[in-house]
Amino acid sequence: MPPAAARTASALRLLSHAARRPQPAAATARAAPRAFSTTVPSLLASPASSSSSSSAYPSSNTHLYAPSPASQHSFLLALLPADTLPNKAVLSTEVAEKALTHKSGVDKSSLYRRARVGEDHLGQDEGGRKGHNEKLAFVGRRVLRMHMTQHLFSRLSSSHPSLLSTVLTSAARSPLSLDSILDTKQLGATVGKAWRLEDALRWREQRGPDGEMTGLWKCRGTGVEGVLGAVYTTQGVAASSALFEQLVLPHLDFPRTLSQALSGAPAPSAPSPALGEAAQPRLTPDEQIPA
């Protein structure tokens, strides 16, 4: 038999033996399709349930201060000088309620209201239905900045122009910047405290891990801005300017340099000339020596 025919016959015998050899069941059986499980693993479901329960129910370290809208209106009318309100009737109870309601004092779901402990006697009809003061505070911040800029320009443009330029152009983090002087927390710590806004402010107190109350300064500062915004939008720019001059400006905490300049202190004198360039005394015409 020729060599090529012998090799072909050998290959055919090997193929026939391989075909008769039994194959393993795992290799011949079809892989069953993987079933899709619709159950949510418990490790993923438990955090979601815990977070939803914590967001639906208030924490035990909070407390809602909720004066009635009528008391808020009375407080605002007593706070504002009568001669600064040309349209007193427009400053309604609804406007006062919105100006003196922080967004933390507005309930967002009936479930949250039912879960409150010790606050059911207040009722939703007693306040918090007209929204909060976020939009009025946005306007009030711009009004405060406008009146402060006008005040500084009228007082410092002639006597302290360099200081005025520094205040108007400093970065926000600088103590001499308008952003630092009119910071919301600073307003709450100074102007809001002088006004005793906590007596009429609707807000929700938060307690830190150490049990100390947090958020009061920020809420009072937002209340000051909300009152300025309410006066500006209902009474006009003249009324907001009078409110700024009479009830805001006296309680602001200015840096010492700016406070001295506003109180009438003279501007820093120019540096003395260098040695050898000292100015000679000026002679009167009678004292001048003729050439």
C-alpha cells in the first residue's frame, strides 16, 4: 500500500474510534437558560427602607417654632416705623407670614405632620401654608447691598476713596467685603438679635450631637432679608431705604477700619518725603529774596 494511502486509512480509523467513544453528559447537555430573579436582595432593601422611614418621620432632636400668622403680622407692624409704610394695607397678614417663615418651618407631607409629637395642637391652619421667605430673602439681599453701597459711597467717596474702592472690590472672603459685612449669619447674630426675630419667626430647630441648638443665626438672618424684601416689594425703595437707615445700619458689625472711617475719622496721611527731598518752607511774597 502506498504511504499516502496508509496515512489516510490510519486517520479514518482514528475518527471512527472517536465517534464510537461515549461523550461526557456535561458536554452534550444543553446549558439551561439562567432564570431572572425578581426578588430584591435584603442587603440592598434594608438601607432604603431605613432611609425612607427616617425622612418621613421627624427626628427627636428637632422642634418647630410656629407662631400664628396673626402674631407675625402684629410683630411686623410693631417693628416697622409707621412713617416708613406708605401702603400699610398692602403689608397683609399673608405677606408677613411669608416673610417670617423659614423654609425649615414648612411641612411638606401629611405623613410628616401626623408623625409629629407634641405639635398636633398647632394645626396646619395655624401657619406655614403660604410658603416660606426664600424668594423675599433673595430680593432682600440685593436691596441690602444696594442701600449699603449707596451709604458707603455717600460717606467715603470724598474722605476715604481708597477704602471705598477696597470695600466694593474685595473678594467675598475678605472681612472688608460687602459679602462679609452683609453675610446672612452675621445679620442673624446682630440685626436679627436686636429685632428679636425669634419671637415671630416660624422655623424648625436642629440639635447637634452635643445637644446644642443650631441654625438660629441663619434663620434669623434669612428673616431680616425677608423683611427687607417684603418692604421693598410692597412699599417701595424709599421705605426700604428708611428701614435700612433706621433698623439695619445701627446694628451692623463693621470692621474697625471701616467703622472709624464711617464715624468721621480722617483718612491716613500721605507718607513723609524721603530724606534729602524734604520740602523747603514756602515763603510769602514779602519774604522772597529778589534775584
